[in-house]
Amino acid sequence: MWLEVILWLICGLIVVWALLDPISRVASAAWEILVPIVNSKPVDLRSEFGDWAVVTGSTDGIGKAYANELASRNINLILISRTLEKLEATKKEILQINPNIQVKIIVADFSKGKESLCNIETELKDFPIGILVNNVGKQYEYPMYLGEVPENELWDIINVNVGATTLMTRLVINGMKNRGKGAVVNISSGSELQPLPLMTVYAATKVYVGSFSEALRAEYSKFGLTIQHLTPLFVNTKMNAFSQRLQVSTIFVPNAATYAKNAISTLGKVNTSTGYWAHGIQNFFTLIPPVWIRMKIGQIMNQILRNDYFKEKKQ
Ligand SMILES: NC(=O)c1ccc[n+]([C@@H]2O[C@H](COP(=O)([O-])OP(=O)(O)OC[C@H]3O[C@@H](n4cnc5c(N)ncnc54)[C@H](OP(=O)(O)O)[C@@H]3O)[C@@H](O)[C@H]2O)c1
Ligand SMILES: *[C@@H]1O[C@H](CO)[C@@H](O)[C@H](O)[C@H]1NC(C)=O
Ligand SMILES: *[C@@H]1O[C@H](CO)[C@@H](O)[C@H](O)[C@H]1NC(C)=O
């Protein structure tokens, strides 16, 4: 009789153990949706993290919208991207939103690898960076088989998505640690949640970003730093120009401004988030089935987007 009880207990424990991971994944997806409701008090970013923020890839899409939001919260900005004219135009727009902040621009091409950081390092030396937004990211031109992606493009994707995020973080983290405050926001992607055929390398680089963020948090949270890891699903930006379907803003494909406004209000409140409530709901349902089913769904979705691209190209 006792033997039976013990056996059942062991079986029960094994089942709980096996389910722990999916349950905690789904629970944290649910928590992410609840946080803004439970804790609606805005965080004063400037006193919490510092006066200056760096945003990489800040002349378009999510990065630019995020910079606008930081500006309206009175944070001084350092904008980094490849094109001087776009940087100057963005600076002008931001100063119209808030003429009381300082805005500095730096031209750098992260696809050039480590050399691109030398200039940034000198330029950043005298600025106490409170917030780093690792936003810059590169995607395929459209969903492709690995053998179809030009070699250079693959190398650029790895340099930009993996290299730039790593070295930019390395550049500011010691200063933050010494000041005992700061935030690193890593913009990853929902495509890290399962392998993603036809966007294989993009999704794999985002897994790196996710793993990096989570481990970095374990290293640095004891020094008072916040490491936030954002996993947006589709946002209507030029990154998704391959499909008209993704170039119309809907509740599930928000424009960059809506996305950034929601995402910034989660900073300091939740460590890992899609950053946007409707993506949170999508994410909650996405995380219920096992990885192999999600991968299959991802593959079908990308095949549809690929067909869209060829259809639109023909017209
Ligand atoms: N859009 C989505 O659906 C979506 C979904 C999930 C995650 N994300 C992630 O969100 C981030 C932003 O995406 P987005 O859609 O906003 O992109 P985007 O609209 O294509 O903007 C990219 C920005 O990065 C700059 N940039 C591009 N290549 C660069 C390089 N080699 N060196 C320096 N700067 C460079 C661009 O400016 P210049 O051309 O002037 O350099 C531009 O400001 C990415 O990490 C992406 O993976 C996007
Ligand atoms: C963000 O991701 C990059 C690359 O994965 C990593 O180097 C960096 O430390 C991460 N930063 C944070 C704050 O998670
Ligand atoms: C984020 O994670 C760190 C380290 O695990 C923890 O100390 C901190 O309370 C978390 N922050 C939030 C807002 O959950």
C-alpha cells in the first residue's frame, strides 16, 4: 500500500516537472498582459536610469518611434544609424517634440563589424548612458531558403543582430555598473520563440539576443541594472515591406509609434515582454502548443508571405 502511494507520488512529480516549463511560459505570457493593469503608475525613466539614452537604428521604424517616446519623457538622446541625412532629419523632428533635450548623432554601419564600434566608443566616452536600446536589426528581404540568401546578406544579418548588440552592450555596461543604475533594452523578436523556416538565420540570431539578455540579467541585476528583453511580433515597418499584408496597421500589426508607446511603458516593470498588449495575447495562445507545431505554423505563414512577395513582384 505504501509502495503504491510512493509510486504514484513519484509519477505525479514527474508529470509536474515535465509540465513546469510550458506552464511557466504560458503563465509569464499571461503575467505580461496583466502587468500594465496591475501597475499603471508611470516610471520616471530619467531618475530611475539616467539622463542619456542611446538608440541604435533610430532613423526608421521601431527605433525612431522609441526615440520619440524617450524624448517626450525628457531623456537626452544619442542616435546611431548609417545615414547622416536621415539622422539629421530625425534629430530635427525630435527637437520639435521636445526642444529642451540634447540630441547627438553618430554615423555607423554595424554590418562592418567591430571597426564600426571604434568611432562610437570615442564619441560616447563622456556621456553617462542610462538607457541603451539595442534596436538595430536586419531581416531577409523576403522569406527565403538558406541557399537563396546572398552570402553578404547573411553575414550582415549576423554582424548587425548579434555583433552590434553584444559590443554596444559591452561598451556601456561598465559605466552603468559603476553608477549603480541603467537599463539595457534588447529588441529581439517573437521569431526567437521557435525555429522559423524561411527566416532561419534571422530567427536564430534572435535566439542569441534572447539568451544573451536573460543571462546578462542574471549577471548584472545585483548591481542595480535593468535588462529588458522585448519580443515584438509583426510591427508595420519597412522591414516587412515584402508583404502588403503586413503594411496595413491593424490591432495585431501595430504601427511603430503605437508599438513604442506601449513598449516604453513596460520598462522598469517587466523583464521580458512582447511590449504590446495585443502581441501579449497572441503570444499567450502561441505558447500553448509544443515547439514542433509552432514551427510548422511558422513555416506555413512564411510560405504564404513568400507567395505574397512573388505575386506583388509580378504586378
Ligand atoms: N518590424 C517588425 O515586424 C519586427 C518584429 C519583431 C522584431 N523586430 C525588430 O525590431 C528592430 C527594429 O526593426 P524595424 O522594423 O523598426 O526596422 P527598420 O524599419 O528596417 O529600421 C531599421 C533601422 O536601423 C538602421 N540600420 C539598418 N541597418 C543598419 C546598419 N547596418 N548599421 C546601422 N544602422 C542600421 C536604419 O537606418 P539607416 O538605413 O539610416 O541605417 C533604420 O533606422 C529590429 O531588431 C527587428 O528585428 C521588428
Ligand atoms: C541584448 O542582446 C545582445 C545580443 O544578444 C547582448 O549582447 C546584450 O548583452 C543583450 N543586452 C541585454 C540588455 O539583454
Ligand atoms: C527582473 O529580474 C531581476 C533578476 O532576476 C529581478 O531582481 C527583478 O526584480 C526583475 N524585475 C521585474 C520588474 O520583474
